[in-house]
Amino acid sequence: MDYLNIAACIPCTEAEGPGKRFSLWLQGCLQRCPGCCNPEMQEFVPRRIVSVDEVLQRIEQAAAMGIEGITLLGGEPMLQAKGLAVIARECRRRSLSVVVFSGYTLRQLQRDALPGVHELLAHSDILVDGPFIATMPDLTRCWVGSTNQRFHFLSGRYPSGIESAGPCRDVAELRRLPNGACVINGAPRMSHFLRS
Ligand code: SF4
């Protein structure tokens, strides 16, 4: 059975892609982009180790909230693509869409063939690629932080240009968790995931 090292999970958010989405942040990233929104998710340390089956169960529960899909981000999802590919395949089977944010470009992903990457891409609807570059802030498109990052529409589910079409700029959500911590997600131009 595949296991994932996850940094955070929100069962239903409207700030990480089109519609309501189950969002999963993966722990560990090699890029070290200056100005990274989630620097605590860069280190390769165990955070929450969960099985693929457990994540699928959580997605099943989230489906009751009317989610239209899942979003995978981090951290770097492509470094855990093998397990995520199984999740993406099962989500697509349930008609849930799959959006992935990666610090690698699509060309790098196709060339370097990390384990499970081709399968994950095959079961994804949108890939947003490229590292965050703080000197190139994107002030117009939804969901991304810098202008170098590209949207790749890998299926026909979403129309090209969706990232510029909606009124979703700078959506941010504030949550209070059962343990009292406050979490902000969304608005990549803000420093988010503030915790107390
Ligand atoms: S790729 Fe994303 S998670 Fe990784 S360092 Fe860059 S901004 Fe942070």
C-alpha cells in the first residue's frame, strides 16, 4: 500500500482552483523558491503519514459537501506522484476533477519521469507548473503567484483561460481548527498558512 507524507488537508475550499475542492498539501520540496508561501512544507520531515486509502476515504466524506474535485499542492506533489496517481485515478472515476500545482515545468516532468508522474498527469485535468518567482508577481490570474507559472489543460473538462475568467482573484479563507489554530489559505500573493 502506498503512503503519503502530507502537510495539510482541507476537505472543502473555494480558494485552490475552480469550484469547491478537497485540497491536499504534500510535505517536501527541493525548489527553495525565495518568498515561498509555505516554507514549512519544504523540509523532508515526516508530518502526517497517511495511506492512499485513508485519503480516498476523506475525499469520499468531502464529496457530501459538494466538491467538484481535488487539488494537490505543497510542497511538491510530483515527488509523491506514485500514490497521488492512484488517488487521481479514483477521483476521475468518481467524476471528480484533479488540479495539480508543481514547482517543476511540464517539460521537466515529461523529461525526468519521476515515479508515478506520467500516471498522475494522465489522470489530471489541470497542471499549474513552474516555481514561484517573487520578482514576477502575477496580479491578474487566479490561484497562481507568479507570471512564469503556466496552466496546462490536460483534459477537456475546463476551458483554457479559466484562471483569468472568474471573479476569484485574491480569494482567501480563514479557518479555526478544532485545536484552536487559525489557518489561512488561498491568495498566493499573501503569506498564507499562518498558524497560531
Ligand atoms: S515550488 Fe512551491 S512549495 Fe516548493 S519552494 Fe517553490 S513555492 Fe515553495
